[in-house]
Amino acid sequence: MGLRSRLRAPLQARRRVVVKTACYRLVMVCVSILVAYLVVGDVSDALSIGLITNVVKTLTYYGYERLWDRIAWGT
């Protein structure tokens, strides 16, 4: 049996996943900027660190969520 035949339809609409991802990432951006500021002590550096890392993490999370939404294992 091929991988495609073991996959199922997504449980969540793509739009819902995008909104969930955006809300979660907004919270995580704030946390990252705060932690970066506490470590480096510079607002500009903290903003750069917080924003860049969270753009990468947002794209990674979206792909991860979509992949797991298509795997029937454990459901």
C-alpha cells in the first residue's frame, strides 16, 4: 500500500490552520523578542532576532501542521 493511499483528507480547513499559525506565532514573536532583549540588552538586536527567527519558525510550523493533518496514524 502506497503512502498516498494511507493519507486522509485534512481535518481542518487551510484557512483555520493559517489563522491558528498566525496567532500562535504572534505570541511567540513577543516571547522571543523579550527573551532576546533580556539576553542581549539591545532593543534593535532583540527585534531583529525575534522577527527573523519567527518568520522561519512560522513557515516550518505551517508545513509541519499540514503534514500531520494528512497522516491517519493515531487518529
